Amino acid sequence: MSVKVNPSHLGPPMGAGVKNPAVTICTATAAALAVSAAGGTTGAALLWFTAGGLLNDWLIILVGWPLTAGLSWRLFLHKVMDDARRDLVSAIRAEQDLFPSHQSSNLLMVMEEYEILFPETRRVRAQLGQRINEIDRVSPPLVAAIFDESRRDAAIEQLEQRLLCHLEYVAVLEDLSRHIQNATPAEVTGRTIPPRTPKDKSFPLMSKRADGLLDISANGVSWPGGDDLTP
């Protein structure tokens, strides 16, 4: 003999609100199955599904979970990009000292480490490495040479050449810093730092090529080193 269960005698299980959707779903589903096994009608099970809070909890999970997961992923990516930005900008600022020495290799290593996040910097990294070698080849003159009248002019010329190389180097590092800044916080704020516009066209400038890679050029001629990259 089958036993009919009166749906009006059924109430939502204790704690079956939306405070804990997982527990509610398990409890309400088990109760609905019990109703069906006891000979209850489809209406009784449907009543349990709605009055027991199961429908609301399913809606919360189905709608809320994708939104929460997507937001968490975006926050994670922003955190990774922001950490990379901080490391890169710190290395750039350290490199912008008057006479860099061992710091040069540190910048190139940091750029290579984060190249997967900023692949457009690949060509520039090779060009900066080439310029570092050129600066190092122009050794600063000895103080004694400046005070020696017979060697003074040559020493001053050598010093001016080194300073010019370094000023150009520091300028394109500023371009790189602005690009890194624009590629990260700009996505959140919607604002960007304007590019540097040198008055002298012969002064080097960093810009993006048609293939998406950054390139350093002066008077339309790219700095050496960028074409030496392996595919």
C-alpha cells in the first residue's frame, strides 16, 4: 500500500537558506528524493525544490560562480602584471644612474624574465644590450688626463662622447618605462602617459613597429642589435 505524503506537512529543512548553498542543495535534493520514494507526487518534489530554497541556491551558484571566477582571474592577472611592472620600473630607474656599471646586466635579466608578459620588448632588449657594450667601450678619461694640457682636449672629447651615449641610453629607458606603465595601470585607470617627443629628430626614440615589437631608432635608422635576434 502506497503512502501519500501531504506537501503541506513538509517544510524547508533547518538551515536550508542561502547561507550555505552546498548544504542546502544536498539536503533539499535528498528530501525531494525521499518524497518521491515515499510515493509523493511531482508537485511535492517541486514544492520542496522551491520552498526549500534549492531553486534560489542553484540560481546563485549558476549565476554567481562564473562572475566570481572571472573576477578572481582578472584580479590575479592584474596582480602578476603589477608585480612585473614594479620590478621592471625599479630596474630601469637603477639603470638611469649617471655612470652605470654592473646594474646593466640586471636590467637585461629582468626584461628577459618578464618577456613572456611583455613580448613586445624582445627587440629592444637586444638593442639596449648592444648600446651598453658601446658605452662600456668608451672608457671615462682619467682625471690626470684632464689636467694634462697635452691630453686635455682628447680627454674632454672622450668624456663628451660617453655622456652623449649615456644620455641617449637614459632617454630610451624613459620611453621603455612609459610603455610599461601604460601597459599595466592604464588598463585599470583608462589613462596613459604621453610619449616622449624629442625636439631633435636625430635623438633616439622608442616606438612600436608594424609587427608589434618595440624598436629604438634615430633619423629613421634602427639601433644595432635588434636584427641579431634568433627566431
